Amino acid sequence: MASEKPLAVVTCTAPVNIAVIKYWGKRDEESGPAHNSSLSVTLHQDQLKTTTTAAISQDFTEDRVWLNGREEDVGQPRPTGLPAGE
């Protein structure tokens, strides 16, 4: 990316949200009540946060991703659907 000049670079942060009890859908599709309650905790960004930076340019010829300072392979297609059950 050194020789390529980005058109725009944007950095965003977001707080970490931990699901303690997850929402599992509706008990009955017609009446609509939840199957169970959900509970989550959102941490303050001073304690823990995620940071994402994205750059765009007409000169970029491929998608590239870095995670924790290390470039990751993004050559594999994105998985779709759920894995087959047993």
C-alpha cells in the first residue's frame, strides 16, 4: 500500500458487547413473544474497544486485511450457510 494513494481513509471505534444470555428467536411466530430473554453487557471504550480502519482507492487491485498488525489471507471465498448438523 506504500506506492498506492488512498482516496479516503476512515477509522472507527466501537465498544465491545458481551452476550451473557443470547436471544434464541420467537417462541411462537404468530404471537411473537421471545423464546427467552436476552442480557448483554457493553464495556466502556476506555476499558476495551475494537478499532477498524478502511482505505479506498481506484489504484487498489485486491482486498487486503490486517488483524493485530499481521496481514491475513482473504483469498478464500466467504462461507455461506451453516455447517451440516450431525
